Amino acid sequence: MRRRILACAVLLVSACAALTACGSSGGSGAGSTGGAAGSKTITIGVVSDLTGVASSGFITDVKGIQAYANRINAAGGVNGYKIKYVVGDTTSTPTGALTAVQALVQHDNVFAIVENSSVFYGAEAYALRAGIPVVGDAIDGPIWTDPKNTNLFAAAGVLNQSYTILALGQFMKSQGATKCASIGYSSSVSSQQSASGFIKSCETAGLKSGYLNNQVPFGSTDVGPIALAMKAAGVDGVYLPIDPSTAFALVAALHQLGVKLKSVLLATGYGGDLLASKAAVQAAQGDDFATTGVPAEANTPATRQRAADLAKVGVTGPPTFAEQEAYLSMSAFVAGLGAAGPNPTRASFMKAMSMITNFDANGLLAPEKVNFRDYAPARVCMWAARLEGESFSVVPGTPICAPNMKLAG
């Protein structure tokens, strides 16, 4: 399932304190450039935006990695190999991503990279040349939709920006919306494409297009004119593939203007990080949030297992965005490692990943199953969680599954 329905459209930009353990590892045992035979450990590089402008969305990333790795290692590892990890910080820049990956490969001799980053694209050309497998959240742009990047594996499947996610329009229709609006950042192609695709999705669902603005400055909260324009257009269904700070400011402005909204859907924001902020909780009352696969509140065996694993590393409540992404990426990595056999090499790992067509993260991506080499999935399913009071609940009627539609041109 493409939790990227929606998160991939957004590069989180709020500044935040650096992760205390940045650069540390869950053990720095020997990795392998070509194989791991006899080592009984597999060392991976964990790459994330732990400092810099995007850090607020990623500083808890290592918790998700640690939670999944701890459970696997406690059960004896994968085909007898324990997983160790070394952390690399991108500093929220493409050049920082390249520096981090080079250090992990050349100094730490990692077997593979597990990434959750808004800027990993800065390191991909190097990783591809070096033959380094990369498993990750695929939120940093079109590198993940290019079949030439044979070392990349999107943990929740590819979101191809050349296609319209029809489930979005159907979701708006199910909430009673009749006229749709969206905005995108001027400096983010993926944000712009997501906003434009949403309007097309609404039109395909029989709803009207009310307002589209793809020239919003990145991270801006100066949204008064936008709110006035939406009110004038009579919109009642809004999808926001943007930073939560911009989204919350716009929703607040719409409420102040007395705009009656049937549905507000945010691409990011769901999780424990929102609940930790009283201001955010107040700002987001009644809003819906796309989730990374099945929401914790669905209380399925898969979400209960994730909650138990995270609790052992000190996480209570719904996982943060970064924890969801990291846990899911580790699940995908472990699936490939298991399929690679008792003597895995980087090449055999990538071959094994390429042959997996039914990955669902042990149910976290239900009802979808991911084919790691499908660059234009036939359908997308979306879950949503609604904030009411100080907790989330699953939006009735979700998940919604619908075909993807190729955009003209």
C-alpha cells in the first residue's frame, strides 16, 4: 500500500534539535561489501535527516530501526545472521546524504543502506555505481520510479507521479465534498504533482475543481490570501501535500473565515509527534491524516506487534512518521535478506528483492501487496486517521482502494 499517497509529496522543514545518538550504532560489527558468509552479522547503514531543516520529521527514525532489529535479533536473526546498524546523518542536504553514504560504504563497509530521508537522491548515483542495495521510504523524488536504479527498493511500493491516485477523489466524495482544492510548494515538484493529481482525481470522481495553487513558498504560513481565494471558490474538500505547519495555518485561516469544510486530508502529521504538541492537537481537530499503512488504531495483529516492539525501545502511543517509515523499511530489508539465502551477497540480495511480488510487511500494508519491481502499480489503497480530542481514530470506510490513472502527457 502506498502510504506515500501522500507523504512523499512533502519534505518536512521545521527545525529541531539533533538526535543525541546521531552517528552512533546498534553495534558496529563487520559488514560485507560482497557477502556475509561466516560473519554471522549483517551491518547496514541507516541514513536519515537527523539534523538540519528537515530533522523534525526524522529525529525518531532510529527508534523504528532499533525496534524491528531488536525483535529479529532476539529470535536468532535472519538465516542465522544478526543485524547491526551504523547511523549516517544527511544534515538535510543532498551533499550531506552523499557524504553520509560514502562514509558508511567506505569506512563502515555496510552491506546495504536503509534510508528514510527527504534528500537521499543526492547519494543515489554513488550508491548505484558502488552496487549498494538501498531500501527506504521513497519520499525524496522520482529516482524511485526509474527502472535504471536497480539498487532501489521502495518499502511501501512506488508512488509514480505520472499517475493519478483515484482513491483520493473517492475519499473526498465519501466525506460529502463537492468542490476540491489543493496547494503545492513552488520548489517541490512532487508536492506540485500531488496537488494537481488530486484535483484530477476529484474530477474523475465526479467532483468539481475549485482551487489549485502550486506556487506556495516552501514552509510558508502566510496563507491568508489562499484562504480567501478558497472561500471565494466555494471549496469544501481540501487535500494538503505540504508541511504540517503550512497546512495547519491554512486550515485555521479557513475556519476563521467561516468556510464549511466537509473534508480536510493532510499528507503528513499523523502520529505521536503531533499528539506531543498541544498547539498541533488544537490546530488539527477534526482533520484527517493519511497514514503509513494500517493505522495503529485499527488494532490488528500487525499494529499490535509494531506497538509491542516500539514499546521495548521506549515508544508509547501511535508511532511517529519516522518510526513508521523506519520500521516498515526494516521489514522490507529483512524480507529481502531472508529470501537471499544462507550466504547473502549484495547481488543476491538485490536479485531476491526483485523477485518479491507480495510484500505486505506482515500485514502492516494490508490490503495491498508490494511488488518491488512494479513502477506503476495498478491500484492504490489509502487509509486515513482522524484526530478527535487527544487521540486518533480510523476514518470509517477506509481503506479505499482504486485504480491508478495515467496522466495525459
